[in-house]
Amino acid sequence: MAKQIDDIVSLDPAEAYELSGAEVIGNVYSRLIDYDAAAPSKLKPDLAISWKVDADGKTFTFVMRDNARFETGKPATSADAVFSLQRAVMLDKAPAVILNAIGLTKDNVAAAVTAPDAHTVQIKLPKSLAPSFVYFCLTGVSASVVDKETVLSHQQGNDMGLQWLETHWAGTGPYRLVIWRPNEYYAFEANSKYWGPKPATRRIIVRQVKDASTQRLMLERGDVDYARNLDKDQLAALAKNPSIKFDKGIKSAITYLGLNQKNQYLAKPEVVEALKYLVDYDAIANAILGATATVHQSFEPVGFLGAISDQPYKFDPAKAKELLAKVGLAGGFNITMDVRNATPEPEIGQTLQAGFAQGGVKVELVPGDGKQVLTKYRARHHDIFLGEWEPDYPDPHSNAEGFIVNPDNRDNSTMKTPAWRNAWSDPAMMKAVADALVERDDKKRAAMYEKIQRDFMVHAPYVMLFEQVEVAAHRANVHGLTIGVTSEFDRYAGIAKQ
Amino acid sequence: MKAASHTARILISAVLTLLGLLLATFLIARVVPIDPALAILGDRASASSYEQTRKELGLDRPLYVQFGRYVASVARGDFGRSALTKNPVAQDIGRFFPATIELATGATLIGALLGVPAGLYAAARRGKVTDHVMRALGLFGYSVPVFWLGMMALVLFYADLGWVAGPGRIDTALEDFVPHVTGFIMIDAALSGDGEAFRSALSHLVLPALVLGYFSFAYISRMTRSFMLQELGQEYIVAARAKGLGERRVLWVHAFRNVRLPLITVIALAYAGLLEGSVLTETVFSWPGIGQYITNSLLSIDMNAVLGGTLVIGVMFIAVNLIADLLYRVLDPRAR
């Protein structure tokens, strides 16, 4: 498989937070519960065969299977699961935010996550939360179960085995990690100790191929079976090749514009609404993104609990001009837009610039390296930010929190959600998000998110644009890659070669 | 005595160059508007882990303290750990640098073995068709972007004709079957007696080395031609010809003897340039070399890796120049 894997910085589930790293961990580790790739809002058993929540909505109990073993032959027990969750919280690396979200902190995790017996894991949360929210958080990378004994045998100082596990493996997934050579490749072998169905392919090597054109050549030549990072033109060209087929999956990455409310023009609701009418959504989707994205105007990704697919905004410069005239901006105004200098963002930026110009809004594009643009965004020094956002876990609260929750709008706030970055704080919407987070009835909870999304479309200072579609091109005699909504759910176990 | 003071001067200048190099890279990395802690942690980390990382990186200390600490640990031979690969930087360099040396050496050999005779030949036939062809070839090599040429070469020789192996250093199926001894994959394959791995590694090297070699060829042949033209206009050449010496003897024995010296510098510079300047070729051919390593690290503000990589390249530059200097002394008695 040819793929860009140079973003991997660690393969420790308590530390890895990059897309490619999450994909590796999803395949070589198990969690207590997993999500169903076919229906992201459903759960399925993994190391736990059953689970329940008590009437108080705070105590969650998981009963683990007794046939899961680590490579050493030692059974995977509740002690390992408890250690793994506690470790992820105590190490406090980036993925810890997911477990922090359900109320587990360095101070309470030792008492909150316990093992009453060898096969039972109990999590007592400090406050009642929607059970679906808690479960979905536990499907994330940071809840992966590691072999306590092996990891601790490599402990250095107080690192809980971090330095060792960054480049090694101690899990129970369908595959075992044979090797990871940074910036070169990683290799999997079917895990002979895996309790579930054996993967269809015994050995999988994923090779770093940065250049997409090179990936295409290698695929056509048959030197790789999968090419994962092809752009829309390459995909269109390959569609004519009978020996190439495609696996597709909608991803949860949302492309959007963040409109900084510190800017005098963008702070006007009419301007925000006008900009939503100045985007030629279909033109960008068809001409620039092709098969790799779909127009999406809601902040929740398709398939998430309560996600909606409404598309109330169309390209309508006349309507936009009308709205701008209402606030005395009939002649338009000047504004800057920060874009990453990596395809396709500059192309999207230019099309947005042309569309905005039709309403008199003169956009100056400010290109920059991804991390440079992000640093500026996190300092709230932008006017308009063009970027992507991915949820941390497949629950609607992840994006709702990101895009809406901003309890402290001061410059030195520690909570730097996109809402804060765009200096937007709406108490009514924040209350709606807080209410949905504790709703225990899934149907009611879904309805609450539907309403939040519709209100958001009208009031929020964002222009939601597209949702990513991953298209993995493969040789016709190979198939079976599962593309999940987030990278940890990209699974290799079904890949088979005829 | 004179030689000793000359050597001391060279060494002092090398150390000062290295310090200057370190300082420049260090400062550039600090003025880039990217937050290194954020670059490592990603966008979602909690405020506490962010602060902890800043502390671990020493970013809470004044700039001069950060630099002083770094220079002190480098002096102990410790480049630190790469935030991106989690390995000690020295270990990473040991992995990626041989790949680059392999490529650069192959390319320079091709460039020099073809470029010098081509330049010589063109100069001897100044204004004739062969000269124009050589110049056009050189000009094309100078002007065409390397990533384009690399991609075209891949399309033609790998994808269409199937004459050579494609991207990477060795076939995917053979990854990790060659024991790591020197880091030079062809040497390691030969040492282990694995003929298939050796052939695969050679086949993978041919195309990127030819593409880079073409650029070296362009540079070396143009410089050779220009040096030769200068020499061929000298009176001693007129005298040699007047004495009835054969053209071949005039060219190779008399003119070329004097061209050798500046050519050593040209070839050394071309070689040193390829050691760090082949990042685009490395990208197109998925060649895991030091250029890609430094570029990736720089984009992620992985400072230990960037500074370590830059320092090693700097040392190589200085070493190549020292060797060129040494060769000068061997070949030219006046320089002794």
C-alpha cells in the first residue's frame, strides 16, 4: 500500500493523535467497544462482550471476553483495560482530551476506573452524561488496551513505558505491528493470538510515498495494491483503467470558513449570512474536489447521531448584496483569508475569492504553511480562516463542543476551540450543547443535535463547505479496505487478494 | 610550520563556520511564526500538556540559554531525540544519510564521467554541431525542473517500458530482509550475499541517479567547456600546436592538465550540493534520504532533527572542501 505516512510521530495509543498513527493503532489494538463502520452511530463488542450503565447514569460496567490474549500468551484482563485508561489520562498527551471529555482527570482516574474482578471494568464518572457520548469516547484511540505487564517492564523513570511503546506494540488487534520505520514504512502481520476472525491477508506493508503521481504509477505498475492519496484528476484518469477499482468512504473531516468576530465587518450577522450566499459550493465541489468531497453545510459529519444533510445555502450574489446593503456595505469591504499552501486549499481559496468579489467583498488570500496558518488561527489573528476540522470521537458532542463551546472569550482563555478562535460565544447555543450532552435518551438526543445544527446554520459565524470522501484506488484483484469516518476506523482485516 | 599554521587556520575556520551554521539555523527556526509545542502536540492538546511540552522543549527559557544548551549537548555528541521519529537524531541520520550518499555518489559519478569528456569535446569543437548539441543538452539540464524530469523518467522507464524498478530503495517484498550493517543497501546486500536484493537495490538506484546525474552533467560539462575554452586561448596551446603536437595530446595532456584544478572544485561543489539539494528527487522517487528527513522535520519544527541534519550536511560540505583543497595541493605544486 502506498500512502503518506510521514505524519506518524508515535504509535503509543496514549500519545498518537495523527491520522496515520490512529489508523495503525485501530488495526493493531482492541478497545472495550468498537463502532460499526457500516453505521457510525452504532456500537459493537470488541474486548467487552456486554456493557451497561446504572440508573444514576454515572457508573458504566463492561464485561470482557475471556479468550483475548496478548502476544506473550497472557490473557487480556480488566487489569490491562484499567491500566490502559488510567495510563492515557495520567500521561496527559494529546489523546487524553477524549477521556478528559467524559470527566476522567489525573486526580480522579485511579478511583474512577477500577476492576472489580478479572473480567469486569467499572468506570464511575463524576457526573451523569449521555451514555452514547461516553461509549463513543471509549471507541477512540486513547481507550486502546495495552499489555500492562509488557509495557511496565519497559518503563523508564515515570514514563509508564511511553518511550518504548512509541515504536513498539503490545496489543490484541487483528494485526501485530512488525516494524515501523519513520518516514519509510510500517509492516503488519496477522496476529496469531487474535480472538476474532483471522485477517484475510497475512502480511501488509504500507510504504511512505509522498508524491501522489508516484503513488499512481506504482499502482498502475502493480508494485502496490492500494494508493491512498490520489487527487481528483488522478482518480478520474484511473477510472478508465479496467485493472483499477476504488474503495470509498465518507470521512468526518469538514472544510469550513471561520469568520473572526473580532473583525468589524464579520461581526455583523448580515455579513456572515451574505458570505454564505457568496460561495459557489457546487462549482468548487465539481471543478476542484471531484470525487474527494461532497457539499456539506452542517457541522456534524454524515452518519453521526443526529447529523443532518440540509443545504439551505446556494450561490446567490443578488441576495448577498441585498444583505450587505442592509448594513451599509453595498460597496463591499476588504478582508483577508488565511489558506494553507497545500492543494486543494489555494484553489478553493481562489474560487471563494472570485465568488466573494461578486458581492463586492475583496478578499486578499494569505497563503502559509499548515502549521503557520494554524498558529495564527489559534492566536485569533486572522479575518477569515479556511481549514478543516475533524471530530475527536464519533459522537456529535465532539464537533458541537468545538464549534460552539467558548465559555471564556478572553484572549488568554485556555480552551482554544474554533468557537474561541473565532471569538464567538453564544450562551443559548452553549446551553443547548450542554443539555444534549446529558440527555440519556438517544432519540431525544439526536433530535436535540438536529435543532442545534439548524440554529447553527443561521447564527454561527462559520461557512460550512464540504465533507471529505476518501477514495482509495486499488488493483482489481484486491479489495476489502474499510474506510471509516475517522482514521482509527480504517481497517485492513478485510483486505483480500485473489 | 607553514603547513601546520595553514591546517590550524582551516580547522578554526571550519569550527567557526559550523557555529555560524548552527546559530543561523537555530535563529531561523525561532523566528518562523510556528509554535514548536503545537507542532508536536497537534491542534487539540489540553492546556496542561501544552505547557508541559513547552517546558520539556526548554521553550520557557531565554533564547541564549536554549542555544547554549544545544551547543553544549552537540559538543558531547548528543543531538537529542527527534520529536517526529522518536529516535535519537544521530540514529536517524545514520539511517537516512547513507541513502543520500548512495544517490549523490551515483549521480556525481555519472555527471563527472560523462560531463568532463562532453565539456572537453564541446570546447575542442567550438561553434560546430557537436558543441551546439552539448550546450543544448547542458542548458536543458539547467532549466528543466528536477521533479518534472524525475516524473517523466518514471513514466517512461518504469511505468511504460519497465526497464528499471520504481520508487523506493528496494522492492517492498524485500524490505527488511537485508541486514543493516553499513546502511548502504547495495553494500549490505552484497555483504549478505543476497543477489536478488542487490539487483533490486541497483535497479532502484539507476533512475534517480541518472536524473540527478543529468543535472550534475549539465553543470560539470558547461564548466569544463568554459575552463577549456579559456585554456585553449592561451599562448602555450598555440605554441604546442605550432610545434606540431597532435590535437588529442594538446587537449588531454596540456590543456586538461590545467583545467583539472578548477574542475575538482566544481565536482566537489556539485557533490556537496547533491547531499542536501536532492530533496525533490527524493520526494518523486520516495527515496528516504536526508533531504526529505530535514524538510519533514523543518515543516514540523522538529528542531533537534533539523539542527542535527544541518550540522551533518555542514560537516560534509566542509569535509568535501577540505578534500578538494588537499587534492589541489597534490596536483598543483604551487599550492604546497
